[in-house]
Amino acid sequence: MSTMDDEKTLVSSKPHVMFISFPLQGHISPMVQFSKRLVSKGIKVTVVTTTSLDITNSNSINIEHILVDTTSQGKSSAEAIDEYLAVLETGITESLPEVIEKQTTEGWPVKFLIYDALMPYALEASQKVGVQGVAFCTHSSAVLAIYYHVYQRTLDFKSLEESSSVTLPSLPLLGVEDLPSYLNEMNPYTGLFTLCMKQFRGLEKAYGVMFNTFEELEGEVVNWLSSKWKIMTIGPSVPSMFLDKRLADDRDYGLSLFKPEGEACIKWLDEKDTDSVVYVSFGSLANLVQDQMDEIAWGLLNSECNFLWVVRDTEKSKLSEKFIEESADRGLIVNWCPQLEVLAHDAVGSFMTHCGWNSTLEALSLGVPMMVLPQWTDQTTNAKYIVDVWKTGVRVKAHDKESITREDITKSVKDVMEGTKREELKTNALKLKEMAIEAMSEGGSSDKNIDDFISEIVNPTTST
Ligand code: UDP
């Protein structure tokens, strides 16, 4: 046999797992990161995407594209979102079976599909061609538990008054404002609410549910969910060099839908004192209202701390010339940054965040105290956990995002950057950082769950 034939035999003998992700930065990153973990443990991986992706970090990941009409992608009106969700569902339902079967023809039959939990139709499509699926949640397990109560009607959010609290098994006492924003009566995004509920469609037919979290972080709720489905916590799904360091050179997710201004950020941070910088970012999607941008800007400036603020180009017009001029000495404003490198930098003392689940896990993994300014979706629930359960952050202002003042911003920066509050937050943050590293290290809770899943891929005990 020729060398090429040898290689083909070798590759074909590897079990093959396919991933399909919802086409958003915060969904693609943890799935691709997890796929790198599987590759490092001898699994062949194909990532199916509808977005044009350039995965730089691992040449060993195969990419397949499903083309869908992206005319309405990225638009924020409720109608455009609904239209896009429908197009996505049709495109994937029609094309995924073909993509899976193509792998068999090429000698790499797919053993499992790991699908974004928001895409139950991907499970239906893969089961049609005999491939079992695992749902992958890119939000916390607490958030899935809350959605489940709404789905089961054990939580009637419509009857809740503004000041009510809810008691749900395995969760802390939650105020209405701590629940994911789509549950709020005023939510205009009914399509997104439906999307969250759809996660449960046919979920009992999946092999199980994976979470980008770890047992030590969400043990109680993970236990509760385990009575309903097979639960696998496999996170934090963050590049290995920031955690267990077992994947050599794995310092970034390996893909970015935005272009980071890495060199400028690190050079600027290198010149700053230890713990002297507030890092500010609201993720890849949030659009802040003008008043809020103004108050954050002047609050940061008045705090007299250094700050590195990610303001995406589409948001830049909300910054005044006067602020840009006056903050030039102490502030760096960029379109996008390498967030993990920034959070890991000695100069960064705290993180003002919108509490997206990836940002939350990244800050926890790197032991950085937070100031929470949740905007929408699951961020409100993540903020509740950061402040009241894990105690690694402070609220800028209790549940009143529209009327945050510059004084609130300045006060929260001072609380997180100096004094006894900072000490308490930092101590808790460092404890969680150790736990996150432990979970991903050899024999840790997440590592063990990943190994158990690999055993299932190699020697399946269940069928579709
Ligand atoms: N991120 C980044 N650079 C930035 C801002 C964000 O690399 O300047 C990354 C961040 O590290 C995280 C992701 O973008 O992995 C944002 O995901 P998250 O779930 O926090 O929020 P979303 O963007 O989905 O609202």
C-alpha cells in the first residue's frame, strides 16, 4: 500500500464527530474550542457552519459549509431575526443529511453530531440518516433549567409582577429581573423566546446534553438536570493555555468574526502598572443606548483609572469627540481585542462586562473581578450568579440599566479596583480560577466527562 493509502486508513480508523453551531461568535467559539479538545484526544472532527470561517488554530479540523441566504443576518429588528431563523432552519434541514452522507462516501462515517441546542432540527436531520446527536448549550445550566420551567409551565412568568421573586429547585431565589430577558412580558423578540423553548423539542431523543460549564461551578443545578437528561459538563471551553496548558500553543479560539487589534492592546497594557486597568466590553452583539454610553464614558474618566474599552465600529459614533480627547491619556478604545490575552494581562484589574456566558467563563477562568451591566437574553441571570452566588463581581446599579449614572460607574470601578471589597472579590475569583483549571486538567470533572463521551463514541452503548 502507498503512503497515501496508509494515511487514509489511519484517518478512517479515527472516530469522526461532526459539530454544527449557531452562526454567532459566542456560539461558534466554545464549540470549536471543544472540537480542538476532541482532536487532541484522537477524534476526527468536522465543523459544519453557515458562516464563512477561517479556523487558524487547528488545521486538523475539517470545515463544511451549508449555504443559506444571509440577507437578513445581523439585522436587529424582530422581523429580520424571525426571517433569518426560518431561513437557517430550512437550509440546515435540507442540507445536513447530505453533508453527513458525503462523509460516509469519503470513508469517514460520522459517529455523533454535536449540535447547538438552539437547532433541534439538526438533531432531526441527523437522526434521519442514522446519526445520533448531543445537544451543546452555550449558556449556563441554570439558564436551561429556567427555560425548562417555562416550557413545562411550572414557571408562569406572565403572572409575575415587577417585584416578585421565584423559587425554583436547585436555583437561588430569583427576582423577575434576574430571569432571562426573553421571559419578560415586554420582550419584543418573540421569535427568540420561541427559539429558547425549541431547545426542548425532541431533546429526550438525543444522547445527552453538554454544557460549557463545570460541576464545581453549577453542581446543584447540574444534579437537578441530570434527573431529566444525561448531562455532560465539559467546560470551561476556553483555550487550553489559559487553563490546563495541555494543548500546546492553544492561546485563542482560532477564529474571530471581528479583526482584533491585538498588538496595540498588549503594547498599551505593557506600559501600565499591575492591576491598574479596567477592561470594558459588551461582547459581539449588544447595542447600548446613547445615554448609557455617555454615562459609562464619563464615569470611567472620572474614576481616574486606566481603561481599555471595546467599542465596535458600529457603536463608535456614540462616543463624543470631547470624551475621546479628554480620555486619550488614560483610555484606549478599540474595535475588538484578543479578550483572553487582555484578561490574562497583569495590568488588568477588573472587567466591566455585559455578562455574556463566554465572557463570564473567561473572567472566572482567569480570576478577574467583574462589574456587571447585563443587557438582555441570559446575561441578567449570569449577572445574578456573578454577584450573589460566586461573589466575584459587583452590580453597577441594581436592575435599572436605563438610568445608570456616571456616579454609579465611578463608584463601582472604585469598589472593584481598591479596598476590602476588591480583596473579597479577588479572593473568590482566584478560588474559582483554580477550580476551573482543575476541572479541565487530567482527571478533573470536565476532563473525565469528555473521556467518558469519547468511550461512548468509540464503543457506543446506545443507538439512535
Ligand atoms: N471577545 C473578543 N474580543 C472582544 C470582545 C469579545 O475576543 O473585543 C470575545 C470574548 O472573548 C467572548 C466572545 O467574544 O469569547 C463574546 O461572547 P459572549 O458570550 O461573552 O457574548 P456575546 O458576544 O455572545 O454577547
